[in-house]
Amino acid sequence: MTTGILSLQGNFLDHARSLELINKEYTLVKQLSDIKHIDSLILPGGESTSMIKIQSNNELFNKLKILIQDGIPTIGTCAGLILLAKDVIDGEVALGVLDCVVERNAYGRQNESFEGLVNFIDNTQMYCFIRAPKILKTGNKVKNIAFIDDEVVGVQHNNIAGFTFHPELTNDKNYLSWLKFFIEEGKNVRSF
Ligand code: GLN
């Protein structure tokens, strides 16, 4: 079995590198036939509006939504989180499976991108925020798993995790061991 990485646009190859570092197989998902054997899923950063447009004439997102709701471990970073969110300010709802409200480009334009010290599972690490969204609100079953000071920058609801930043650009030990655990064990947590 293999982790599908949505590869319509954006930094999907960085996620491929993270999976190589933990010796996990992956499949680049560009069309429906690529999702046959996947048992976990990563939605990369990039431009959520472009990703939505690129797949708008086919069934890819509908089928991915079914797999996610069926419980496969699913991770979204930045634009990937926007695709997962149930509510999007200044953007479109795509998969709508993660109970949170996100605001696109909430820190401003590209040159307001920054590096920030993030607390993620008891570890503090510098990560990149690239034209990042903000998580404005979360449902009461959603766990907050990453913070900059008091601001929530990562959330998880059972088999679905989303980050406003890019841990795959840092690939620190803490992230890679969380990633390995999550794609191996996340499927044991069914959310629907
Ligand atoms: N600004 C992008 C969007 O709205 C997200 C940026 C990113 O993925 N780094 O989709």
C-alpha cells in the first residue's frame, strides 16, 4: 500500500522527499486512476484555487472525499489545509471534511511570508509560513496540535490533520516521526 500525494500543482515533491526519508512508498496523484491503492493521503501546499480549478471537470475530489471520510490518514499543509476545511474565508470550500474555519492569505501578501517558532507535540521548531492561511475557529471535537504562542497553527480531527505551515520543508526528526506514526496508525481512528 502507498501514500497518495495530490500532485496537481504545488510542492508535492517536498512531501515525496519526507516519505522517502521514512522509507514509505508514495504515489503522485494526478488523476482518478492514481488513487486505486492508496491507504493514506497528503495534500500539499501551493495554490488552492488552482488545484480546485485543475480538477473541476473530473471526479477526483469526490472520490478523495469518500476515502477521507472512510478514515484514511490524511494530512494537509497550507493550501492542503484549505482544501480540507469546512469553511473558507476568501476562498472556496473544496473537500469540506475538517471542522474548522480558515482564512486564506490571512497574514498578507507573498512578501509577508515568514518563519516562526512552532510548538508541535512538545517540540519547538522553526517552520515556514508561505502566504499562509489562519485557522479562525475549530469545531469542539477538533484537537489543536501546533501553536505559535497562543495562536493555533495545526489541528487534528481523528484521521485528518492540517497545518498552516510547511513541516515538509524542514523535515526535522520530530515531524518525521509524527508523520510515520500518523500514516501508519491514523487509519485506526475512524471519524465518520
Ligand atoms: N495562499 C495559498 C492558497 O490560498 C496557500 C499558500 C501555501 O500553500 N503555501 O491556497
